[in-house]
Amino acid sequence: MRSVTSCVFIAILIFGWGSLAFGQGESKKPENHLILEHNQQNESISIYRSEEKSLILSQHAREDTRPYVHPIIAPDGKGVLTQYRPEHHPHQTGLYWGLKRVNERDYFMNWQGDYWRKVSASAIDKEGPQVKWQTVYELLDETGEAILTETQNWSMHEHAGKYLLDLEWKGEAKTDITLGEFYVGGLFLRMPWHEGIPGEVVNANGQRNQEAEGQRAIWTDVGMQVEGRDDLAHITIFDHPDNSAFPIAWRVDGELGVGPSRQILGDWKINKGESEVIRYRLLVYTGALNPEEVMHLWTEYITNSKVAGDLTGD
């Protein structure tokens, strides 16, 4: 634990606290404006590039179904980067948050029905360089009573041809909650894997595929040659130092599904009336993985969020 944390701060010193982004030194272009459309009839929130009206992603927020994001489109428009209910894992729904063993009830496998109740879905910032939206759901026990209120605050912007998608998850306990130790549980990403597809998981420690299973790391990258591409499309998930289990442990399954999971590390409790807040960032890009450049963007993420927190008093 101490050695990993030390590496984090060494990385910060090496890479600096300034502007650290892909393409540094290139001529700057205006940021793309985004448009968010909330279709209440279809119970979806969709993000588009304003100048093209081309879809970037869709958030689904149905009444009795776990909220999920699908599809996420590659930044250059070539390929879908998420998969909804694959045959090998039919309970997995693109990008989503699913917990295991919540007072021994399973919200990872059970993504519909009497496990979930929507409270609200709302658009916050509908147009501009950054868009924001929110979903609020109740996790229900066997009697239909809410035991946990889950709020997901999302924001998205585009920079240098890459998408940056931020999530703040808040779980408010309506009763004493124990989330039992398990090998998965929390944010999870399912990219469109199939047998023989070129793809690889790499974490910040350089561990690959099953070597990264259960290991703690400050970020993990999934690259895959999805349909319509001759190179890899990537989604990297960044952990944040403010998260109580930092650096988080990761689930990496045999089909390159990945997710940071507090539950891998042991039992996790939230007392009645208390809340837990967890933050992640997702980087969506195409081409080759450059670990040094990903580390630049991770450092920029934690630096900018620290500055924003200082300004708001958080």
C-alpha cells in the first residue's frame, strides 16, 4: 500500500502539476460543444456532438431497471465500445454500477425487477463544452423497502479527440448496510469481446490481463479492436486518491471485462444515515496505449479535481 502511494506522488513530481494532456505542444483547436437530450418517453439521456449531431453515448434510466450507459461510440465515430447483455454475461449492460452481497442481496446479477426503483433522472447542463446529468435509484430489499439510495452524477467533455467521462457515485444507507467481500462489485465495463478478438487489459503497474485480476492500481486500461476498426479502441478507468480504498483493486474477467471494486478488498459497511462517495474518470480514445501519456492525464485529473474541491470548499 505504502509503495503504491509513494509511486503516485513520485509520478506527480515527475510529470508536474501543469497542463498535462495528450498532444501537448500541438496547435490548440476549439473544444467541441456537446448537446444533451433527455427523452423522458424513452427514459434515456443521449449526448451528441453539436456540429455533427452524431451520437456519442446514451444513458438509460428506466423505472425498474439498473441504470446503464450503452452505447459509447469511439471518438472518431468508428465502432461501438460497449456491449449490452452478451451471451457470456447476460446480466452485464455496457457501463454500469452493480453491487454484490448488499445485506446478502445481489444487485450485480439482478439488474431488473424488484431490486431497483427509479427516483429520478435529470439533465443538469444540456449544452456546452461540458454536459452533466444525474440518476437517482433506490436499491430494494425482499419486502420492497429501500435500503440504499444511489445517486450517480455524470459529466462529460471532449479534449484533443478524446472523451473524458466523470462519475461521482453516492450511496446513502437507509439502514445499516454490509457489502460482503466478493471478487466483483461496483463500477463495471463490458466492451464487445468475442473469441479471438485482439484486445488487452493493462494496469498502471504494467500487469496484463489475468495478472491484473484482484490487483490494486491507480488506473486500468482496456483496449480492443471492435468492429469497424483496424486499430484498438480504449477505455481507461482512473481511480481517485479521495476514494477511501485508494488505490482500488480491480476485477478483470476472462472476456476482458473490468471494474474497480471496493468489495474485493473485504467487507465494506455504511451505517444507517451515512453516505459513501466514490469518484472515477473514464478516458475514451483510439490507437496505441501510451502508459506515460495516460499517467499524465491521471495526474491532471486528480490535480484539477483537487483545485475544484478547494474552490468549492469540498
